[in-house]
Amino acid sequence: MRTTQNRKKAESKIKNSFSSLMTQSTAEFPIHSEVNLASYNTLHIEAKAASFLSVTSQEQLVSFIEKSKPGYSDLFVLGGGSNVLFAGDYNGLILHVAIMGREVLEETEGHIVLQVGAGENWHETVRYCVEQGWGGIENLSLIPGTVGAAPIQNIGAYGVELEEVFQSLEAVELSSGKVKTFYKKDCRFGYRDSIFKNELKGKYVVTQVTLRLSKKPELNTSYGAVSKELEKRNIDNPTIRDLSEIIIDIRNSKLPNPDDLGNAGSFFKNPIVSGQKYEYLKREYPSMPGYELNEIETKIPAGWLIEEAGLKGMKYGNAGTYKQQALVIVNHGGATGKEIMELSNKIRTTVKNKFGIELVPEVNIVD
């Protein structure tokens, strides 16, 4: 009862804030009420948004902000929903980014500068670039989500991170409607991290992303599973298409299709520990894998920690960890955000007690 009352109260507040906007500009800003978000998140969690608006252009977004002046506490920006967990109903406005389009801004003998709308599907963009022979993001094949979310998360896989091909992005400031360009140094990229997950979290909406891709790419095949698969297929001089297809096959063998089994991909970040701590744990767990990042830090696969803790394939109500990859939390059907959260906390506690390592969610939790 209290949840329902709170939602209605919040919805009333939002409707009052946008009342003139909704009555005068409904065609320009079609704001919907009580929207079920199950089809807008890859975990397929049943949660309702008090209000929902899908924006299809940067100009529309700027106009909306200038006319409505939404408050940060009442607004959540949603892309493809592949890296988000709705822990319950959202009592504010969901701003869904659906800005599409791809445009070559510059072309030289060796490079392509490509601008992509934030609402474009990331994997479809990778496929498009591979088909054109533009290299640099083939290792990031089949990562779910939209282009706009890629720099926020600084997505990475199989030895490559987005920042390596990133040139700039355009974003709209929610408080003013001003458009700002962020270059690589401005984004403060880190491991699955950027300025947009820290001091600028919730303050900007990414609308366009610009990538610098190579016509003569140097392929990164150093990741163990990739090099083994190349050897298995007797491919000595792989193309970007070869590499993309191999990574797609590897990911499909490890990760469930969200259309078949709701999930948000890797639920936790791979923890980074001191080299000293890794060596200590390695003595107790000789099979523990580790990837040396520098002289003082080592990255440990979170999936290995969860599996070693005996949690691979476990079920918790309608939720569980994937039977083929412990790092993935899945919705077996009808799981609530609360169930996913409880399972996440159970995993974190178990791993912390066993290894002394704190797992940090990679998924953006909205409550």
C-alpha cells in the first residue's frame, strides 16, 4: 500500500512539473504514465515507471530540458537496459534515449572517424564497421547495450577497451540543456569506469559518440581463449571478420541470450587486488587465475571466485547464477528486482568471507 501511495504521489509531482509541457506539446514530448519496463531491460524485471519519455534527437532533448527543467532526483536516463537492474518501481521519469544514425565525419588513407547516435545498438554498430573493413572494435562484438552507454561504462572485452578507439562524445547537460563535447581526457576512463559514473553521474545525457577506427588495424589476439580458437581453426593471419566471429562464438558459448534467459551480462566487475594479496591467495588456491595489470596490481576473474565459492548454477527463488558462467545472474522467469538484489548480496558476502575480496556490481542498480 505504501509503495503504491508513494508512486502515485511521485507521479502526481512529476505531472504537475510537466503539466503545461504535456498539454501544449504532447506531439513533441509524448510522456506516458505507468509504463512497464520489462521490455526495456534485458533482465526482464517487471517494474513500472511513473512517467516515460523516449527522445529521438538531440534537438528534441534540448527542447524538452529547456521547457521542463527536470530535477535529477526525478529522472533516470535509460539506453538499451542491458546494464541496469530495477530493484523496484521507479517513481520518476524514465528518459529513454533513442537517437539513431551513423555518419563518417572524416576519412583518410588509414583511418575513419565515425559518429554514431547514442541509441544505436552497439553490436549492430560493430557488425557494420566490420563489414566496412574498419577495425578497432571487433573484440567488442556481441556486447549488449547501446552506443551511448559504451563510454559511460568504458566497455571492454578480450583485451580491448572502448577508450582505445574513442575520440569524443556529445552530451546534453540536464540542468541547462547545453550541449557539451567531451574528449578522451575529459572522460577520465578507467576499468569499466568514467567520469559519467562518478562526479557527473546523472548530470548529462550522451547523444552522439565519435570513434576513430583503422583501415589497417593491428588485431589484438592475445587473450587466451581467442588465441586458442584461432589455433583450433588453423587461422594464421586473421581478419577483423575472423576475430569478430570467433568472439561472437566464444560469448555465445558462455553467456545466455537475454531473449531466451533474462540477464544483464557480467553482473560484477573483475576485482583488482595488490600483487602481494594475489600471491598470498595463489598459495592457498593454486588454480586461481590472475592478469597482471602493472607492477603492483593484478586482476582476478570474478566468475572464478564465484564458482570456487560453490555458487555457479545456484538458484535463489526465480533468480540464479548461470550454469555455464557464474558471473552472470539470470532471471529464470518472474524474478523480482528484490530477488536479484538478495542473490547479489549473498554472492558478495560469500566471496568476501572466503577470499577477503569485495565484489563490486558492474550493473547499474536503480531503486
